[in-house]
Amino acid sequence: MPNLLVIGCVWPEPNSSAAGSRMLQLLEFFLAENYKITFVTTAARSKFAVDLEKMNIASEVIKMNHSSFDEMLKKIQPDLVLFDRFMTEEQFGWRVDETCPKAIKILDTEDLHFLRKTRTEAYKKNISAESLYFDVDITKREVASIYRCDLSLIISEVEMDLLQNEFNIPKTILHYLPFLLESISEGNKAELPRFSKRQNFISIGNFLHEPNWNAVLYLKEEIWPLIKQQLPASKLEIYGAYPSQKVWNLHNEKEGFLVKGRAENAPEVMQNAKVCLAPIQFGAGLKGKLIQAMQCGTPSVTTPIGAEGIAGELNWNGFITNDPKEFVEKAMQLYSEENVWLASVENGFRIINSRFNKNAFQQKFLERITDLFQNIDFYRQKNFIGKLLQHHQHRSTYFMAKFIEEKEKNNQVG
């Protein structure tokens, strides 16, 4: 039974974010392949996290810049280490290299953080994100982390193209792995509420994620007043984990703008809504809320950024537009015209079954991992840039970590 060590950025919360769902999918994949899994993170335990013990996964809170992690590595002797986002590879990758040099290292990028950050800055400055890619430190850090790992999981085809075409990263160290979803059967479809049984618009998203807060504010100020004017009886329900006071302050019963906070059962509230609104202005990766809407038979109106990487060449389950007036028009059309609504629902089912079939992607991922185990020396020799970055970055990280560790020891003695 191979040993897998997962170093998480946070505890996996599948009901709070798409990142949490992604991590759960990966854990389930490795469990199905009979891996013995240990999940560790420096984050405080979360009451909203999935119960790893029930999944027969060992878990532990670890310290940063502390030799106790090295001792844990010696005890576990992982065959494979999965880093959850590039920051964990920066913090712990060199320790894995020193203690378990033969362990396969896989980075799950979740989405490209440099892409998310540069798009955010570009949106605020009203400039092109492409002009920022190569200048910000986070790009250099994330790309360096990709090179230092044996394989990096990329969740979107758009991000695969960006890394290969703009940054010339070899495909041998990249692997396209979107969300791993069950196909939607005719029986599944029949169980979902029909058009006549649904009511209200919905928006959902973790409020720790800036694009979600921005989208809700955009709805409040630009979109919803126009919809409410023409559909006075309609309501918009706003769901999302970790809402701050500024989010709650948007709640207005009279306007039909209802801030609900965390959804105890996100699929349930989604499948009872008639239309999902997601005017996302910036961000990266795949938008879990829109994929969940498709699974729940709920059409959506979103932006090109919101839809990015999801449908491929297939028709969207609703409409895609950056124009606020068209956004309002299409939202009302979906809400009022059952034939348009039904056609959009079917488009969503087609996207899920064609683009996210977990069986096909899991098999390809398994073949890639098997190939790595059998030919790791060959791949590492080919990845000379990765070896170069390992040497220089890990030396600097090593000395900084040792300095911090000794400083903390002295503070405790003092």
C-alpha cells in the first residue's frame, strides 16, 4: 500500500469552496487506488472541514519552519507528496527533498494564483492583465514551484495553454485535471425540481474569495435594480461562506436582495432556484458555483471570465455576456421563458457529462502517476530548470527556515 502525504494550505471544506471540493475529489481518487493517506496543514482545524477520520485518513496540524516535520517525514516515508497550492511547496518542498528525495512530488495549483492576482490588479487599474504576468513576484514564485515538482495539476485548459504558450513550460511536467464529477443520468434529471416548482434568482460563493464579493457588489449596484424594476415580485438570494459585515450590510428585504450567508446544503438551495447570476469580473480556474448550477439543473448568466474553461466548444447553460444591460435581459428571459430555460438546463447536463466525466480523467491521471513511478529519474533529468531552481531556492529557504527555528528556540529559552 503506497503512502501519500497531502500538505494542505487549509483544511478541505467542500461545502465552503470549489477548492475544498477539488481536494475532496483528489482524496477520494487516491483512496480508491488504495493509498494510505496522511493529511497535514499549518492551518487551525476547521469545524466546517470534511471528517477525514471517517474517510480513514490520518490528519495532523504541523508547524512551519520546524524540524518536527522532518521527523514526521521519516516516520511516514511517503511515496508521493501532494502540495495543495504552490505556497505549501515553497514552505515544505525542500524538507521533502532532503528527507525523502525519492518521493514523487505533485503540485495541485487549484487555479493559477498569479493569474487571479494579476487579473484583480488589472481590473482595478483598468489595464490588460497580460501586461502584468511577467512582472509580479507571485508569477515567478508559482512558475518556479511548478518546475520544482515532478507534476503539476492544472484545472483549466485555458491555464494549460497559458503555461505552455506564454511561459514555455514543458507539457511533461503539466497535467490537465479538471473537476472529477459523476455523470448525470436520466434518473438524476427526473429528480430535480421543474421550472414551475422553482423560484428566485441565486448567487453563491465563498466571501474569502475577492471575485465573489466584487460580483455580489456588482449585482447590488448594477444588475439587481434593473431586474427588480421589471420583475417586482422576484428575489435574489445571496449565499456564501464566511460573509463579513460589509456583506451582511447589503441585505435589503424591500429590494428583494436577501443575504443568507453560508448555505447548509448548497445543492439544495441551488436546485430550488430558477436562475444563477454570476457577473464575475476577474479570477482564474474553474468556477465551482457555475458547475454546481449545471449539476442542479439551474441555468446561469455569467461573464467570459466566469465561464472560462468550462464549456469548451459546447453551448453554455444560459448566457455569457460582459454587458450589464444584456446580462439583465438574458436573466429575465431565463426566468420567464420555460423553453429557453429547458434548453439551457440540457446544455448544462451535456457539459457535465462531456467535459468532467471523472472516470476518463481518473484513468489518465492514474496512467500518468504510474509512468512517473516507473521513469522518475528520466523525467527529473529532463527537467534541468527544476533542478536548478531546487538548488538555489531550497538553499535560501533552508537557511531562512533554520534561522527562524533557532530564533524561536532562543526565545523559548529566554
